[in-house]
Amino acid sequence: MVLPDFLYLSFSFIFFLITCVFAVANFFYWYLKVETEDPSLGDMFQTVFDVFLFQLRISSVAGALFERKLRALNEYVDMIIR
């Protein structure tokens, strides 16, 4: 995924802050997950969501573990609602 430089610089600082505090990362994950379903802006939110997960994964070992837990929880929620 390629982002314009101005977006990458803005996102990198924001993602740095978010990935340091997992409680905030949890809220941000679920916010983005809901917004990706928006018919008009879903693609933009999907890009932000993908970058967020990537940044979380590479931020630290704890960040990577947290990212895997969020994905597992998402799969569980999907299984329950189906």
C-alpha cells in the first residue's frame, strides 16, 4: 500500500501514539472496523485501518501480540453474529 508523503508523515506520528497505549488502540481498531463499512468513505477508512494494523504489528513484540489478539477477537465476533 502506497500513501502520499503528507499522509504518511501525519499517520506515522498518530500511529506511534496510538500503538503505545493499547487501550486507545483497542478503541481505534473498533472505530475503524465500523467505519470501513461506510458506503461512501469505507475505502479511505480501510486504508487507514490497514496502515494502523501494520504499524501496530511492527511497533513492538507487545504490539504484534496485541494486533493478533484484536484479529482473533474480530474473528470471534464475526462467528457470533453469523
